[in-house]
Amino acid sequence: MTHPHCLNVALLMMIDLISRKALSVVLLGCVCFVGITSPSMTTAAKPNVVMILTDDQAPWAFAEAVRSGQFDDVPIPSTPNMDRLAAEGAVFRNFFCTTPVCSPARATLMTGRYASELGIKDFIPQPGHKIYDPDSPVYLDPDNTVTFAEVLQQQGYKTGLVGKWHLGDWTASGDSEKHPTQHGFDSFMGLTGGGTTPDNPELELNGKVQQFEGLTTDILTDHAIDFVEQNADQPFFLCLSTRAPHGRWLPVAPEDWQPYEEMDPTIPEYPNLDNNWVRKKMKEYLASTSGVDRNLGRLLQTLDDQNLTSNTVVIFTSDHGFNMGHHGIWHKGNGIWATKQKPPGELHQGTRVISDKYRPNLYDHSLRVPAIVRWPGVVQPSAVIEATASHLDWFPTLRAIAGDGSSAKDLPGRDLSPLLRGEPHEDWNQTQYFEYDMINYAVASLRGFRTPQYKLIRDRHNEGCDEFYDLTSDPDETVNLIRDPSSQAVIQKLDEKLRTMEEKLAGPR
């Protein structure tokens, strides 16, 4: 089936090729890239890079993380291929997104910049959605941003995106600037909007939207495998951006449901939680995650079969975290009440409730993501990295992996290669700044500053919604100490850090 607004991507690229390439140096200058130098590796030595970016995957939806004792209020999922990747590579225990909803998280991951700098505050509604504003479309502007795909493309990589984009819906709007091929991807197959069904999806292929039969994750992985096989003789970068485990979660393949069919899953404890509903949805969510894992295994097997494993960096992560009954909610930064009574009361953990359905939040469960890196010959097998890192760090890390010797002084992220090599990192900055302007369904303006011991959250829009947690004594963030007299000195110091970051991001760019 062909969408009436669809254009031929190849034609768009031909029309735009000269202007885009002419602008490439200017674009790099926008983020203060200093002097493109010769790559530090020859083309033959460049490692391939495969990034698997899942959707809505909590860090606890990964068996090794639960078995390690990092999480104890959820069941152990069936993820043998994620476990394999962890055994052959490094696991980050404290990896975060900076905005815990889809579009802003993906914008930060792709560009190494905070989403507020890019004008992407909340998830981007698709055209036709009841909250879509046709007069003010939001998308990742190719004229004012540089993605890591563009950098790798300039370093001689064949680049491909398979799966979810959600940084501007070209398919529905017909606006070529919103297409992934305008952001450094030589090829694209998938969905440019925010979501599709878990089976029999409509997906773009060769510039046209078509109806596919089968499970969506399986279909996307089929095309990711095709990309690897077709580009095995040259350096390539593949981003497989799965729709799963974003809801709706069912149907799944029988083998993905089997581990959970008879399970009575462990779930978080919370007053008046709708336990039966949460248990049911926990099983569906983890079954969807197991579908991702099964397809990860297919992709890893392809690398083995093509003799590419030893020269391919594999990165596995997600756009943001997820709650399943934690804090009385399910979902992510735009959490939805999972209690029998909605909302659970006028106050929730010491903060004023602003919606009878939504709980805007910067909880660790929403911010924390799984992150695994396998880099043969560089990363020691079964390595565990406790240092704090975030999606801001993928851009400089991928640039370093590709052998790009340029620098991006104005980007806040850091090259993770020293951590991956196991080098000492006593001076590594362990603090994180978070932001989320919720404008869809409810309104909140959240800013957060986190150290390994404390987290401060300010809601600049709603009074009575500030939070402060002692993460050492209360890692689950259940006791809000914002009004605690003995905490005020620490709160004041973190407020200074918070204001500094806000002022920096609000300044001229």
C-alpha cells in the first residue's frame, strides 16, 4: 500500500545532494568541530558498528542486571542473547538518558546535545494525532544539527537505519527535511513516526510505505540482516531501532511468550497498586522484550556467519527507561497511574498531584537504560562499568571508534573509550543533568541534577512538585526530603548546579 504523501527518497537525495554536501562543513562548524583531520585508522582497519536501540526498555528488562542484584522487585526475564553480549563485552550499571520520553531522548542520542537545545521538548505527535499542531511542526532540523551518522558517513562508513526514527514524520507530512536520509543515513527502512503495531505493520521501504505481514521486530531484523550482508565488504554503521518493547506488547512469537505463560511475576510494592493488572502487563512487557532478544541473537549470528564479529563494535541500549508499578505508575517520564484509585491522592510521595492520569517524573526508573558494549580486542569480557554515563556520550564515542580526530568542544558528552578499555577514571564526573518539559496531555517543566548520592528535581511550572532524594539511604526514591531541615544545605548546593546548567542551555547558541 502506498501512502498518498510518500515521495521517492532516492529522488529527494539526488535533488538535495549538492546542497547538503556543500553545507556539511558548515554544519559541523555549528557544533564547533575543529579542523577535520586525517582519520587515525585506515579504511580497512575501521571497525563496523552495530547499534541496537530498543524502545521503552527498562534496565531491569535484562536478566544479567536482575541476577546481579541491581534490581530485586521484578522477575528475571529470558534474555539469553543480551546475556551473551554482556558476557562478551561490558555492562554499564549507571547509564542514563537525559529526557525520559521518546523523541527528546533520541534527539540527544543522535546529536550529543540536550533536546532543549534542539527545540524538542516532548514526544513528537504524528500528523493527524489530536495533539498535533500543523502550524508548529517539531522535528530534528538538518540545517542546525549534526548526527553521529553524518560523522561516520564522512569517515567512509556505509550508514543505515532500520526501524523507528520519531524525529519528524516524513511519511505522513511529505516534508523531505524530516527524513532520516537527511541526517547521515544512506538508507532507511522502518517508520518515521512514533509507533506502529507489533504485527502486520505499515513500514517504509525504498521510499514507499508498504503493508508487511508478520511480527514487526522480526521484519525489522530481517532488513537489518540484509544490510549487514550487503555491506560486509566495507565499513558500515547499522542502527537497528526496534519498536519493541513499546506497547502494545502482544502478539509475540510463541517461544517469546513461553517463559512467562505460567509465571507469577514479582512486581513492585506500592499502596493500592492494581496488582493483577501490573502482573498481567509485566508478563506481556517481558515477552515483548524476549522478542527483541531473540532477534538480537539472529543479528549476532549473522555477524558470526559473515566473519564480522571480531571487527564489529556492538552497542545495545534503549531510548529511556520504564516503570511497571514502580512509584505507583507505569510508563516513562510521562508516567501513568497504575493504582486502583486514580490518582492515588492529592499528594504523591510528598509532591502535589497535577493530573488524575499522568505523573510527570524524573525517577531513575524512567531515566536509567540498559547499556552493553562488545568491542573485541578492546573491551574485556564480562566487564562491569560503574561510572555514570549518558546518551550524550555516544556521539563522541562513535566519533572516536570511527577514527575521527576532530573535536567538538561545545558538546557536553565524553568519549567512553577509556572506560571501555578499563583505564583508571577517578576524575570522571559522576553528575548528571536531566530535563523534561511535558507539554502533551499534562504540563510540567522538570529539571534535575543527580550525583551518586543525591538527586534534586525542580518543577518550574507547578508549585509543590519539587523533590529531593538521598540515593544512598533511599535508592528507590520513596522518601521526598525537599522540606527536610537537615537537607537544605545540600539542596542549596545542588540548586546552584541546576541553575548553572539551565543558564548555560538558555544562552546563545
